[in-house]
Amino acid sequence: MLTTLSIRDLAVVSALDLELRPGFTVLTGETGAGKSILLTALGLALGDRADSGLVRPGAERGEVSLCFDLDDASSARDWLLDNELAEADEDTCLIRRTISADGRSRAFINGRPATLPNLQALGRHLVEIHGQHAHLNLLQAGEQRALLDRHAGSRELASELKRLFDRWKEISERIDRLQQDASSRNARQELLQYQVNELEQLEIETLDYRALSEEHELLANLGRVSEIGYAQLKLLYEDEQYSVNGLLAQSTHAVGELAQISRDFAETLELLESARIQVKEAAMALRHHLDALDPDPAKFAALEQRLAEVHQLGRKHQVRPEELPAHLETLRTELRGLATGEERLEHLLSEQSELLSAYDAAARSLSQHRQQAAEALETDISRLIHELGMPHGRFAVAFETDAEALPAPHGRDRIEFLVSANPGLPPRPLSRVASGGELSRISLAIEVASIAQKTTPTLIYDEVDTGIGGGVAEMVGIKLRSLGINRQVLCVTHLPQIAALGHQHLLVEKHAKDGITQSTVRPLNMDERTGEIARMLGGLRITEQTLAHAREMLALAH
């Protein structure tokens, strides 16, 4: 559950450190006092998009920190461990989000940098926020189907069905492409075969372009090579009087005499002897290469012809000459792929059939779960909306399955929530019958009915009292309080009937200091709660009778 909420320099909040407890907590305050900023701060910490306009004027940055106790959030703990954002023995989770005045945003989970998708994924395991207009989601077919799946405990089966659908759709699209490309595949296959034959006839597979170019360069410059080579051979070894070898021999002999006089010259003598040996070896290697030179005009002409062919092929295939062997292998690979196109098509058709069978089985199983859950949900929701001020209301789930329909991500069921608010009238779609207040009550009834399937430890409701009042409001408060027995529930409300039923009561107040508006939040003791409930009951003028009414409401609630 959420244990602390800290805000710094965000909108109308300069500094706020709020400790939260289990149970049902109500937040009240005058209109415009800043209640919405708490939900905004929560949303930011859990991955909502940042807006630099939220940073308090004059501040460099705004910051929100949330601390959660993970004792009742096993799925969040598992997620943190899987993503290496917590240690195995950690029993708390700290989320921090900062927004700078220039719009930059940073996020941290347990002190480690995190992305917004990280915050959003983790947030789904920790907090469920129902905004002021969340009940309007009930009008959407997808939301109704998801609520039924949640009540049926079949969300994993629904996820598996979607996985099968996604794979089936992918395979079907590949089959369509293969079938559409069948005519053009033959033409492509003929072209590739011609290109491969052409390259194979010229033995491109064994082409060593670098060696071929080097050999051609040598033969093209054979005269120059011979002239320089023999001149250097004479200089190194064959000139008896002035060759490097001869001069080294003289130096070696002279230093040898010095070495006999003093051992200090021994190392120098060794270096000279080594140099003489290396010069001799270099001269021998040079002679070997010069003797191997073959001024063969026919061979040179053949090399020139081979290079011309290679360059022409490179231009034709739009690759560098040295890339021709790899290009040949690429063409062969594509050709093999086209040659096995029919085999691949048959394989894909077989896989498509298997996926469709698995999808059908999963869809039938999901339909059965949904139908069983729909009957129970109709009974539970009808009973709860009776308690919530709709004594003649009847809730129904219209269920229709088209076994012949094409696969869809959610199955083959068409699901629609129906309601009848008055006796004698058949249930009709929510969008045609239910008012805003009735939708709020139905939404709350569904929350209460499906609480056993929820794993989220913290539920937050922003003004779920839209369109209700009187005894209905009190019953809504009772239901929220009952939710707080097993969950942490926070509710922003304007109704005293709901506020009186909270286990804890937080007051949001707005003050002006030095011409700057600030909002604060503080917990109320019983006397202060009496005053706040009286304000909510009586408006500007609070009488003793109003205070007595407030005391009575609190006494009955507790």
C-alpha cells in the first residue's frame, strides 16, 4: 500500500509530506483548494507525461516521491525482482519523479534510474486510479468485456487467446504475401538463375581480387621492379668493394679487434654480426624474388582480360569487385528461398490451420468462463445497485457468440452490459438508459463485486459521488468503506455522507502567502472532522444544529 506521498514545488504545493494508512481515507476541501494536484502528483510518479507548466513559479524543478509497503503487493515485488530494481529482502519501494522548469524529466525506482514505461508497468501493480469520468468507460464494449473477464478470473486465458490471434494474423499475412507474389516470383527466379550462372561461369566464387590486382600490378611494372631490385642487390651484397655486406665485414673485423682488447665492445660486435647475417638473408630473398620474375606477355594479357571482366561484372551488379563472391552467395540464398517458396507456403498453411484450431479451443473455453461469470455478475450487480438507490434496477449481460466469425483479439463473443432502472421495462444498453449518477453507482457496484479478483493494493477514486446524494451517497460511502477492509482506498469527495464514513480524513486547504497561493494537506482529529463535515453540510453558516448533525453522522459511521 501507499505509505507516504511527498511533493516539492509542484503547482500550488510548495512542500507536502503526507503519511497514509490502510483502510478508507477521504480527502475533502473547498472547491479549488488543490485536491486534484494530489492525483496529478500520483499520476506523474506513476508515469504520466510531464509538463513543465506544473513546476511551481520560481522553482528550478518539481518533485514527487511515493513510498509503498510491498507486504500486500506480491506482484509488484515480483516485477521489481524480474527487472532488477529491488533486492530480494526489500519490503518497500520508493518511486521518485522530477520535472525541471525547462521540461526535462527524470524517474527513479529504489534509487535506480527508470523509464516512463517502467513507472507505468510498476504502477499497474500498485495503484488503480478511477478519475472523475472513469465510469464513462463502462459505455465502451472493450471495457465491459475486460470487466467481465476480470470477474471471471479469465484474464490469463484472454491474454493467451490474444497471443494465438497475433500469431495467426502474422502467419496469415505472410501467406497472403506469398500468394500475391507467386506470379512475380517466377520472373525473379529466372533472373536470379541467369545471374548466378553468369557469375559461376566466370568462377567468381574463387575470386581473390586483391591477389589478382597485386599480380597485375607487378607484371605491369616488371621493368621498374627489375631495375630497382638488381641495383639494390648490388648495393647490399654483390659489389665487392662498396656493398653493405662488405662494409659490415670491415666494421665487424675492426670491432672484433676492439672486443679482444675490452669486453665492453662485445655487445657491439654481436649487433654487427647479426646485422651482417640479416643483410645477407635480405639479399638472398631479394635475389630469389628477382629470379622468379617471369616477363610473360600472354600471362599479363590474361590478367588484364580477367580484371576487365571482374570490373564489368561489378558495375553490372552494382557492387565493388571484391564483393562479387559474397554477392554470388546472396543471390544463391535468395534463389534457394524462392525455390522453396511452395514448400514454405504449405508449411505456413499447416501452421495457420493448427493455430486456428488452438484459437477455436481457447475461444470456446473463454466463452464458457464468460457465460458462467455473466450469470453470477448479473446477480451480484443487481443486488448491489438495489443497495445503491436503484431498488427496481436490474443488471444484465447480453452475450452473443458467432462461431463462424473470423478470429479477433478478444474472441468471438459480443458482450454488452444492459440495465433496467424501472420496473416493467426490459434491460437496455447502458448508453441509452443510465444517467451519470446511475453509471457511477453501477461502476462502484462492479468494483465491489470484483474486489476478490483484484490484486492492486491501493484504489483511488476521484469524486465517484457524481450525480448522487442523500441516502444513496451514504450507501456509496458504506461500500467504499467495505472496500477499505481489504484494500487501501483513497477517495476525493464533496459529500458529507461519504466523508463521514472514512477511517481517516484528510483536509486540503488553500492559503495565500506573500501573494502566492499554496495548498496544504493535513489529517483531521475527531473535533476537526466534525467541523469539516458541518461545513460540507451547512455551507458558509455553521449552526449548532449543523454541528450536532455532523457529530451524529460520525458517531453512526464509527
